[in-house]
Amino acid sequence: MSIRKIKKSWWIDFQFNGIRYRKRSPANSREGAKNYESLLRQKLAKGQNLENREDKGDMTFEKFSKEWFEVYVKNNNKYS
């Protein structure tokens, strides 16, 4: 267990089953970081996923390239 303040935010840093987890605490206090770490450890012990993003493991290259073109290319490149 390691709780530290980096700049103006409190961070937690711990290992669970050989995997390192480093997250910023949503509560900006030492006690809030301790509570957040215990919450994350409970979720891991129950087998829940800590990441909030959806799994895109079944995405093919064709789907990825179409999504990339629509989201990135059209918005960030000049028409010329």
C-alpha cells in the first residue's frame, strides 16, 4: 500500500495478484485515498473489472479503420 501526494492530487499505488495498480483518488485527501484503495481492493477480490471502458476485443480491422476514419481523420485533417 502506498498513498502519496503528487502535485495537488492524492494517488494510490498497490499490487494485487502480481499486477500493479496506480490510480488517482477521486477524493482529494489522504483519508479519501485510503478509502478509495480499499474499495478497489474489494472490487478486485470480487473479480470485478476496474476499467470503465468497454472491451473492444472482437473489433476487426475493417471496423476499426472505419471508426478511426469517421472519428479522427474527418475531424483532424484538412480537406485539401
